[in-house]
Amino acid sequence: MSAVARRYTKALFELAQEGGDFEALGRELSEVAEAFSTEPLARFAGDTTLDHTTRRTVAERVSKSLGLSALLGKFMRVLAENNRLRELAPIQAEYQRLEDRALGQVRARLQSAEPLSEGSRRQLLEIFERRIGKRIVAETGTDPALLGGVLVELQGRVFDGTLRTRLERLRTSLAG
């Protein structure tokens, strides 16, 4: 992430905290970043040849169509005027990180061969929450290639308890 994106994010987050509902602004920012990740807005955001007026006008129209708060609408205009709309994805990611830190939580990704039951999911999260001392917000997904078990990505670490990995280790052990 660029230093510029980090500065924009920090300023937005501080203003959102002062306003009292930084979580709602984070949801709005995610929606905007998603919109600007698809065509034609992605192309528009990356086009450095457009003049300030055009960029600002499009940012204002997108803000209106998405029903953004006044704060995020102004932020979008500033990004457009300074030709920084292409920084929306890293700004949103950094904002999420700041929000998680303020809320005392971390993000995790759980992968399993088949969907986890709510009880299994909750039990797994409780184990990791006790281990790290923070609340975990988890995104779950399935990958049949895992065969069984669970793969947990948390704070830049991977905890691999999948059957596929166990079988690969066994194969390597037997082969070598």
C-alpha cells in the first residue's frame, strides 16, 4: 500500500470516529470499493488523462447513486480531484484493518471440504479466540480438493489441518 493511500485512510478513519459510526462508514466504503472494482468504473478510476471536473462529476454521480453519507461523498470528491480513485481498494483494506483494531477483532478465513456446521464453526473460532485473545470475524468457504479437515488463515499464518495435506506428508514420508 502506498504512503498516500495510508494517509487518506487515516484521515477518513479519524473523521469517521469523530462522527461516531466508523463501522457504517466502513460498510459504505466496501460498497464503493466493490463498485470501482468492476467495469467501467475500474477503467475510469485508473484513467489519469481525465480532467478534474470529469473525475469529480463521475465521483459525485456514483456517490449519489449509492446513497453515500456526506462524509464519504466528500471523500470521494477529494479522491477524484486528486486523481486517487485508483487507490480505493487499498484504502478500503487499510480502513478495514483500522476498524478491526479499534474493535479489538481480527479477520480469518476458514476453508473446508464441505460446509462447516454452525456448531463446528463456533467451536473452532472459540479455540482460536482463546489462543489470540481477540474476537475473530471469519469468512468461510469450501474447497472439495481439501478432502476433509479445515484450513485456517489468521493474522498472516496458515493452520492446515486438512486431509489433503496429511496425505501429502504421508506420501513424502513413504517416498523419501
